[in-house]
Amino acid sequence: MKKKQAVFGIIFMIPGLVGFIAFVLIPLLYAIYYSAFDYGGRFAIIRNFQSLFASHAFLTALRNTGLYLLIGGGLIIIISLGLAVVLFKLTKTHFRLASFARVSFLIPIVIPAGVSVLFAEILFAGRGSINAWLGTETDWLHTPPYTFWILVLVYIWKNFGYFVIIFFIAIAGIAPEVFDAAKCDGAGSTRILFSIILPQIIPSLFFVFIMSIIGVFKMNRESYLLFGNYPNESAYMFQNFIKNNLDNFEFSRAAGAATVFLLFFSVLVFIMIHLSERAD
């Protein structure tokens, strides 16, 4: 029976494994290879990366992406966790309202990117609603540093509902007796949050952290539709740098930037896995 289950397991794994090798692993290895050679096929990895880190555009993209990841990722985790706690408490007192809120939080996820961009333009364009309310004529979409914060806002609005549901399920999975015991010992809401809820949902926190990073790098559609290939310097991201170099046939620079991102992401995930294991 075990051999039969193993055979069926391998059969079901084959399509996904083939897809991973063909569309992820091979292109990844090819990009790393391309980043180490110049256009003449000569090994020039040091010169390629020296040129890359001497580029103002690359350093700007690296700085902005790091800030975007730190600010956008941090804010979305804090907001999602706070809303999940409120939703968990609301479920005990107003179940129907809580159910409606859960569904409402998921609406931004299913809205197409074009609709999200249109909504942002209606609010923040030169003749948008914000200017009408404030009586100003500021082009928020193309004026730094507002451009950066608008991109952060769109990212949070687009993705927070998914994280709220994940946190809500994790909190709901904590045994009710734990909360009852804490209340009997005189623990307040803040103490319960930091001493019970957070330690119990560390795996979910780790998952949300990884997904928030992935979500940051999936915002290239919204960024392109809002600002085009060349946004102002405050919103020039990794995705813009790679795409612009590909459009200009600078394949080694694009591959080098992708390799830097891979190393950065791998180190970040390794640190999070280590911290998660220590917490467990």
C-alpha cells in the first residue's frame, strides 16, 4: 500500500515538477549564467556587478524597493493583524456583521489591476477627488514623495484582506481556554496580544511575511499602469530597472539585478526561517 501511494504521489508531482523545472529553475539558472558573462561570452562577473552597483538607476531602485518592502510590508502586517483581532472579537458579539466584514475584506483581491489603478487616478490625479476636497491642484501621482506613498497605499488596499483572513483563522485556532485563563489571571487586551496571540500565530506571521514580500514584487502592473516605464525617482523600483534594461537589450544588467534580488530574498527567507525555528 505504501509503495502504491508513493507511485501515485510521484505521478501527481510530475506535472508541477516539470512546470517548475521548465519555467522557474532553468530560467533562473540561465539568468545567473547570463549575469556572469559579457556580450562577447567572456567571464566578467566582477566587472558586471561593479558596473551594476555603480549605476545610479540600480541603486535608486534598490533603495526604493527596500523602503517599499520595509514600509509597505510592515504596515500591511500591522494593519492586517489589528483588523484580524478586531474581527475575532466581533465574531463573538456580532456574528453576521463579522461575516459580512470577512467577505468585504476579500473584495480588493478579486478586483482587476486596471480597476485599482482607475480608483487611484480618480482620487489622486490633478483633477481628482482629493484636490476637489482640499481645493488644491497638486498632481499627487507624479509629485515625489507622494508617488511612493500612493504606491504603498494601493499595495496595502489590494492585499490586506487576504492577510486579515489568514490571521483571523490562526487566532480562531487558539484554544478558548487559554484566553479564559488569561482573563482570570487579570491579563488585559495588550497582554493577551503580546503574550498569547503573537507567540501562538508565529507560523502564520512567517507565511504572511513571505507573502507580503512576494506581493511587493507583484505590484509591477499597478506601477506600470499608474506611472509608466519611467516613474519619478521616488517610485523607481527593481521591476522598472529590470524591464527597462530588457527593453534596451541590456540582458547582463537585467540578469545581474535579478541575481541580486534572488540573493537578497534568499538571505531574508533564511533569517525568517531561523527566527521562526527559534521561536518554536
